[in-house]
Amino acid sequence: MTRAYVVMSCDLGSEINVIESLKKIDGVKEVHGILGLYDLIAHIELDSEKEIQETVTRIIRRIPKIKSTMTMTRAESEELFLKSKTSDNETNSYQAYLMIHCNKGDEYPTLKNLCNIPEVKEADVVFGLYDVICKLESSDEKSLQDVILKKVRIMPMITTCMTLNVVD
């Protein structure tokens, strides 16, 4: 399965309608409004990179009100990130995506280190403007901030990190 993350900017006030349109597209696993440089993020999984490209160029980019997109495809076809264990009844209402730049050659060690942080629910080495993308979840905003500042951003192999907070 090929995975990609698409961040988008859209017309002000159109986020909810665009999210509803994105949710109807085959292969879109999740989509969120985010705070930061972009307005939305979509996680897509399809059988091939060609299907991802066609979905982004022929469907997503043609949705009215989307101004721009940036697509990051997963670098490996196999799962390299070991998912954190969480209880099924745990509710994590605070989420964020981190888009990370690493020192050259440190993408996979960064991914391995992210595996050891329970709040990191998924992570991938990606092709595109960034080197690694990860999704974090926490039960409260303070805990999420602490993880970002005290566990992730202090990793010596990370050069820059953009936080995209998920909004309801």
C-alpha cells in the first residue's frame, strides 16, 4: 500500500466543505483542519504511487476552494514505524502533525527514535519538502506541547520542525 500526506491551503471559511469533499474520495483515510502554514491535511493510502498522483492531480486539486497542495509520499513501501501501544478506551482529543527536517542521512534514526514516544501514533520518512512526518495524540494540550518541546524537538538529528495542530 502506498501512503501520502497532502497539505492544502483553501479559501477562508471553506474548510468544512472541503473536508467533507475530501472524506468522500477513495483512499483518503483521514483528513483534518490544521493551524499553521496550511489549512488541511489528508492521509491517503492507495495501491500505487500512480493512483496517489492521479487522485491528487485529477480529484483533490480540482476541488473548488482549494488554492494549493503539497504532497509528501512515504519513502518506503513497508512499515518501518512501530506503532505505539495505547488502550482502546484511551481518548486523545489533542492531535498535531509534525513536519520534520533532519540532518542528511538521519531520517531513519529519527523514525526509530519517534517509535519510543508513546504519543507518536504514526510516522513516516517522506519524499518532498520534509524528511519525516509524524502524528501525535495526547489527552490534553499541555502534554502534547511537552512531548513536542521536550521529547521530539530536542533530538539532535532534527534541524527544524513545523507543528500543525489539528482543529475540530
